[in-house]
Amino acid sequence: MEFIFLQLFNGISWAMLLFLFTAGFTLIFGLMKIINLTHGSYYLFGAYFGIVVISYAKNLLVTAIIGGIGIAILGMLMQRFLLHRYETSHQTQVLLTFGFTLFFADLALSIWGGEPKTIPVPHLLESSIRLGGLTLPVYRFALILIGLLTAALLWCFLKSKFGMLVRAGIENEEMTAGVGVNISLLKTLTFAGGAFLAGLAGVIGGPVIGVYPGLDMQILLLSLVIVIIGGMGSLKGAFIGSLLVGLIDTFIKALFPTFSLFAIFFIMAVTLVVRPSGLFGSE
Amino acid sequence: MKTFLKTILLFALLGVLPLLLPSYFTGILIRIMILIIFAMSLDLLMGYTGLTPLGHAAFFGISGYTMALLSLKIFHGSMPFIGFAAGIVAAILCAAILGLIVVRTKGVYFMMVTLALGQMFWGLAVKWQQLTGGTDGLAGISRPSITFASLNFSKEINFFYFVLVLFGLSYFIMSLLLGSPFGHTLIGIRENEKKMEILGFNTWLHKYIAYIIAGTFAGLAGMLDVYYYQFVSPEILDIGNSIGALIAVILGGSGRLFGSVIGAALYVCLEQFISAYTQRWVMVVGLLFILVVIFAPLGLSPLLSRLWISMRKPQKNRVGQ
């Protein structure tokens, strides 16, 4: 019983971290129709960047925001100078961002080396709560809170005027531009927002899973599975998918560590057979 | 007929090359041929059917591992051709099962699903240590030999001809296939799937069969790769391996068989050349990939053929002016 509760707790906190990451990926696709496989590298660089920044800033929250902004700038540059030219061709986007993933992965390896690194847990959140026979670290509670908060904020954002403008721009770009909206600025900001989330996730995930080479692909892959299960571009799908993948990953890892990836992909395969466009996706 | 003769001539030339060049180049030629088979199998999907798999290394690795495990753990080096056949069958079976899931999807979904599935096999090879040896891999896989004909392929030069024959066969089968009504239907699906459906073609079945064929040839390439290095590790299931084939196809130009030949040759030569100078080969590959996608999305072979034409007909151009 205790085992189940502990894994449930760990699974939900892991799911929230995955959601934070996946939300950026799926929003960029949902709102701009851009597939950005560099998203995993954003996470990786966010985390490494966080390690550098925290030695000066000494505060995880400040570091997370600075890390997010740094990655947002990187994303903005990529969108502004490159990706916006290939808005109509998914294949080109995928290949291009795939190339960037390789480039960034090797760049990170050459700068920070192959040793795993971690970001220290902030003092304020270092303690744990005892519940029955369980010791639950406060930091993971904070992760769950941040994930829920982000979900709520994003939902509000999509309903807000800004969100409506972005969606209008996707539906009919010329018309929206015609009524005086600066579409290209809007797109760049949206892209930056998605990248910000990845960078942020990288920093606040640091104290839990650390940073190491290969993490970029690992996390990108889980989030690909999440969006395939939940449906591309759907925020609700990303949330439900994250919970599903986070929980299954945690439980299977605790029970049969060899087959954790296998189990996740099995769920993905089943979803594809039953609903090829995902639970909340539209054709 | 003329192109057929030309192709035969090219193969004959390739067969003579290792006799003329220092033995160092034999290995490079073998690696080029293996990558060409792999790239052609990818291009069948990418260039001809309009489906771009990002995890094509899955088949490469599955048949490689199947063959390696059989020859190491069950046959202990004897009866190599059973392992060889089993490797091919494993690739076919795997493609037939995965194809059922994957071919239902289109476009972006296809790319993402294949990437995810490809990574699954990589993860399995890394984590299932009792069977695969984990990241350490499995060593000591011997190259095949035909005892009754006293042909032993363990010597590199002999192995070269083994690969050459299989490469020639693959190229021949591929070009037959692509020239057949089946190949034309695939191109039709690439151009306009709805239209082909309305014309009465079973597009799903065509794509499914193309997927299985692609998996089979990728498996063949993977097995040859394991034979060549006499070693197998999760690296052959890695994304890096899938990307190698992708670059070879894009570099040469997708949708033309000879593009894979040019692309693969260029890629292996570049790797050989650049790794001699820097440890950062992966970074260079990433950059190369980005540059080719931006500046030569159709690959280098259209550029080369334009150059070839302008070199051959300079007189006519002048008359035209």
C-alpha cells in the first residue's frame, strides 16, 4: 500500500515536469503548426544554463526564470531567422530541427562534458513531510504545484485576447493581418513562450533528475509519446497524456526496470490503433 | 539497355577498385556499400512513398542483433547462413508488425511514431543486459563462410566481394521494383494519395508492402554492418545511425536511387576525413544536415547533373546565345 502511494506521488510529480516541457512543444505545434524537435535541446540547455546561473544567483526561482528567458531568446532567434521560412513544410521543419538537436547535443557535450550534474534543492524546500509511513520531499510537492499552476495559466492564456489573436492568425493569416495585427511578432512571441517553458522545466527538473548527455532525446521522446497519446496541439491532451505517461513510467520502472520504455510505447501503439489522431486530437 | 550496361560497368569498376587501391580503402568501400543499401531502403519510403521514417535504424539493429545472438549463443559460429536468414526474417517480421501500427499514420505523426518506436528498440538493447550485453555490446561475431566452396569471408578483401554481390543484388531489385507498376503506384501515392484511392488503388497495402521491403533491406544492411565490425552494440540502434542514412539520402537527393549512392559515398568519405581532424564529428554532421536542408533541399545530385550537362554541351549553349 505504501509502495503504491509513494509511486503515485513520484509519478504525479514526474508527470507535472513532463507536462511543463510538453506544453511548450504542443502549443508551438497547435498554434503555429511548427514541429520543433529541438525542444529537447532547449530542456538540456536550460538545465546546464541553470547550473551556471545558480552559482551566481543562489536562488532557484530566479535561476529558473533567467534560464527560461535565455532559452526563449535562443528559440526566438531560431524562429525569426530560420523556422518561419518553412511554415508550410513539416518535413523540412523536422529535418532542420533534428539537425539542430545533433548540433546542440554535441555542443553541450563539448562544453559541460559527459559527467551527470545536478542542481541543488533550495534550502526552503529541502525538508520532507511525513505522512503515515511515507517521507515525501517538499520539493516534489512544489513541482506538482508549479505544473498545475502552469496548466491553469496556459488555459487562461488561450482564452485571453492574446491567445485569441494567435489562433485567429493561424486560421486566417491575411485577414488577421488585415485588421492590424502584427502576426509575425505574435508568432515569435508564442514560439519564445514555448521555448521558455522548456528552459524553465530544465532548471526546475535539475534537482530531481539532474542533467546528463542524452537527456534531451530521452525527454523529447517521452513528450512525443505524450502528444501522440493526447493529440497533437491539444493542451488538455498534453495534460492527460503527461499524467498517463508519468505514472506508467514510474510504476513500471519500480517493478520491471528493463521494460519501462516498452510499456510506454505499448500504450502509444494501442492509442494509435484505437484513435490515430490521439485522445483529444483533431484530424 | 544503355543505362543497364553502364550500371554493370560501374559495378565491375567497383569490383576492381580494391585491387588498385591500398588495402585501407577496402574497409571504406565496404562501409559505403552498406550505407548505400541502408540509404536506398530509406529512400524507398522517403523519396518514393512520401513517408519519412526517423527511426529506420530499428530494422538495421534488429536483424544485426538477431544474427549476432544466434551465432554467438546458439550456433557458436557454425552454420552462419541460418543466422543470416534469421536476421532477414526478423527484420521482415518486425516491419510487418510495426507496419500495422505505423502505416496508419501520416505526415508528422508518421515521423514522430517511427522516431519513438526506433528509440524503444534502442532502450531495450541498452537495458536488457543479460541478453544484449548493454552498452558494452557483443563482440566476436565471425563473418560467414561457405565450406563446400571453400569460400571464407573472414578476410577483408573476400568480405568486400560478399558485400559487393549483395549490394549489386539489392540495387538491381530496387531498380526493378521502382520501375515496375508497383513503384509507379508508390510515386502516385506520394504525389496525391486521395487521387490514387479514387482510382481504385489500395494505398494502405502499397504503403505497407513498401514499409516491409524497406525494413528488409535495412535489415540486410544492418547484418552486413555487424559482420564487418564483428561487433554489435546499441549504437547501431541509435538515432545517430538513422540520421546517417537520412543525410546520405538528402545529400544525394531523395527520390532517385543513384542519389543514395552519391550521398552515402560522400557521407562516409566526409566522416573519414573530418574525424581525422576533430572529435566533434557529431556537431559537424548536425551542421551539415542543417546546411543541406536549407541550401540544397533537393540534394547535390541535381547540382552535379546540371554541372555534367553544362560540361558536355558547352558548344550548344554558345550557339543559343
